[in-house]
Amino acid sequence: METTLFTKCLFEFLGTFLLLLLGDGVCCAVTLKGTKAHGAGWIVITMAWGLAVMAGVIVAGPYSGAHLNPAISIGFALAGTFPWAWVLPYIVAQMLGGFCGAIVMYAFYVDHFAATSDKPEDILGCFCTIPAIEHKTVNFFCEFVATFILVFLALLIGTKANTPQVGGVPAGLGAVGAFPISAVIMSIGMSLGSTTGYSLNPARDLPPRFAHSILPIKGKGGSGWSYSWIPSIGPLVGAAFAACIYILIF
């Protein structure tokens, strides 16, 4: 397959679609009434989100590098490891993938959404992030720090010191290479994610939030737009700071 920019964007779309379908899917499984996983808890959510990232990386990694996240694309471009000309097409593909993943997730759990019509906050939480305690300054700081860690570690994973060498030539790990970043996502979720729901990714929060606003979900309530800038802008600022620190060090 010829890896054109269109091909790269197609796989960014597919990878982000899987990320949101599986990631938001576990939020539905744990939160919505009547599922067999109802009440399974935070550990199940964080582990499943990490595995959702791994699924997306396995699909998109060989073709696009599997950013699956505008914060990653912008952070890598600022660090000089990704062409600026590709940033906007990647972000468009990621946003579309996030929206379509949320739509399919809703169709999959439509009966359980109907059963949960008396809990609008639970319904919203299946689509996007909601802070445990809304304190916008602190919430922004949480998203900033968590995304800084994600992007900084993602940049370090790709350095020569962390890349296997075969005869002096860097060798990829294939599908196994998806595991380190998935483990990082799990670690961030377990350690730092419980205050805001750890967006880390505008494509994980904004397109599904828009899907929530337009879907005919009984009892869904508002879509939390007054908070929505935090899980979108916070990750972008954290990614930019991570890129700056990476440049200073390397």
C-alpha cells in the first residue's frame, strides 16, 4: 500500500475510531444500567482505555505513526519530529474518527442508554469527561500535567536510547511497540485520571461531546459546554510544554 498523506489520515481516522469506540465503550459498560459490567469500577475503565489505545496503535501505527490525538500531533511538530504540513489533516481525521466512534458506541448501547434516562450525568460521562469536583483552574492543571507526561514519554519512547538496534540500524517492535504507550495511558489513568476523567486528547472529548449534543438520547441533559474547553485546551498546552522540555534536553 502506498503511504500517501491521505492513507496516513485514513489510518488516523480508523485508529481514533477504534480508540473512542472501545474507550467510551468501557465507560458505557461500567456506568449504564443493565450491563453485565455495571459497577465494575475505575480499574476496569483505566485498563480498558489503555488497551483501546493499543488497538488503535496496532491499526494505525504502521501507516500514520498512530498519533490518534491532536495534542500528540502538535507536540511532535513542535519538537521537530513531525511535519507541520501534516498537522491539520491529521487533526481533521482524528476528530472525525472520534465522532464516528462515539456514534457507533451509542448505537451499540442504545437500550442501556434508555434504561439510564434518569441519570443525565452518567449518560454524559459515557461520551466525554466530567470532573469529579469542578474547579476549573485545578481541572485545567490536571489535564495539563497528565498530558505533559503522556507527550513527553511518547517522545522519549521514540529516542535512539529506547529504540532497539539491529546492526546499528533502528528496528521497530511491530505490534509489541503499541504496549509501552498503552501502559503509560493506564498509569496516568490510575494515578492522575480520577480528578477529571483524564481527557489527554481533544479528539477523545470534543467530538463525542458534540455527538452527545445531537443524538436523540432520552434524559441526556446538557452537554457541559462551559467545561469543554478544559479537556481540549489543557492537553494542547501540556503537549506544547512537553515539546519545549524535550527540545531543551535533546
